[in-house]
Amino acid sequence: MKNYIKELKKQGIECYENYNVKHMTSYKIGGIADGYVVVKDMAELIYVLRVLKKNRKKFMAVGRWSNLLVSDAKINMVFVSLKGDFEKVNITEDTAYAGAGIKMHELLEQLARYELSGLEFTAGIPGSLGGAVYMNAGIRSKSMADVIDCVYAMDRLGKLKKIENKKCKFSYRHSIFRDNNDIIVGAEFKGLVKRDRYEMLSEIKTRIDNRKKKHPLNYPSAGSVFKNGKNYSSGEMIDKAGLKGISIGGARVSEKHANFIINAHNATFDDVSKLIKKVKAEVKKKLKIKLEEEIIYIK
């Protein structure tokens, strides 16, 4: 048993060595990670960070694995998952704080219970709050940047920081957290307004139904592969280039939505990676447009 695993287990922290992450990723692709650790509160997180630093272990905080393409080879990394206290929500009359580990659909359900409106646009977006903040998830007209008041994050040394919205450097599918490697532990929201819960639930259902109609949710995927441009939809450009339905190995460009590359049949990391490269090359060649990935590679 590895030294850092022994130390964590001694403190009663849930952890695993040589952990297969394939079943956890939304792509159902992934290999054996050096380790997987579940932390349930701030004290555990601080302790884990200290142990990993002491043992010089490379690590990454993960949410629901929904925007990642993970190598199916051996991964020299420890994945840290935030559960327990990090999945809780604290709501007052017109404000809300949520932990980074909560699933977005569960956060919406709790806000609807308190009749606090403002995040309905996230309905159907997979993953956790932490991932949504990290990627500044959203739709064309609205993103997390519009509803976040401040983000609580912990640096690699275990220091907790409160970061105001304007210092988060939100932009399209980007935040400061993609650059500084801080771990998002929670966020407070702004601009929430009172609204009838049944109206909220109706809008949430409509948005989810629309996503089901447009997206190939019956296949494993990481959602939209490419960022949209200022004046174009990447899916429309891929379709225009005649690439719907093309495949490499078990990976295929969805016929339903061209910006989805799906795991159609036991796809590998290489299958998806090669197909992404092919799509980029063809769109650039035919339409003079350079597509940029939205998904994150982990090797």
C-alpha cells in the first residue's frame, strides 16, 4: 500500500489506490488512476492536500466527470472528490450558498423548494456546481458569471479564499480557476428573486425536455466537444462540413447533434482524440474555421 494511502486511511478518510475511473466518467472511458480520495469536509480536504503535497503526488479535484476525456492508460494522478458537507446548500430569504460537490439538478430542486429563481437556465447541464463554476457553464444568453456573487476556493497549501465575482475572470467557458489550480469548494449566488415554485419547475422541465430532443443523451459523451464562435455554432459548422455520423473506432460524431462525439461502441481515448483531430482538420480545410475544444483532456 502506498504511503499516502496509508496516512489517509489511518485518519479514516475514504481512499483507494490503483482506482479504475472508467465507470465514473460520463464518456465511460478512463484508465487506472494512481488514487481516488473522497473528502467530506474542510478538515479532511486540508489534511488530504498536506499529505499529497508531502508525498509529491499530482492531483486534481473532480466533480461528476462530465466534461472530461480521460486517458484509458495508467494515469499518474490522484483524483479528489468533494462529498458530504460539500454537497450541502444554505438558503436564506434571498441568498443561497452551495457546496461545490452538489449536482446542478439537486441545487435547482432546492432553490425551487425555497422559490428562489435565477438558475433555471442551468437545467439539464450535467455535473456539479464546482464544474459549472470552473467552466463558467451556461447557455448563449446567460452563464454562471451572471449569477455568482463570490466563490470560495482553497489553494494547494490548504488556505481558504473568498473570491469576488469580478476577480474570477469569467469569460466564455473559462474562469480564473482554470489557470490558478485552486480547488472550488462552494459559491454564493446573487440576483435571486422570488418566483412560484411550480412556474420554476415547469421551466426546468421544459428546458430538460428540449435538451433531450436536441442532444444524444442515450449515448455516453462529454457534452459539447467544441466551443461556439462569436458568429457561428460549432455543431452547425461540423454539419455543414458533412461530418455528421463519421466515426473512428467506437467514437462517432452524433447524427442528432454534430457537436457531440459519442461513445457509440466501446470507444477508447485514442478513438475520441483522433476523431476530434479529424473534425478540426476538416472544418478548417472546408470552412476556414478553427474549432477549439471545450472538453478537458486528462492524460
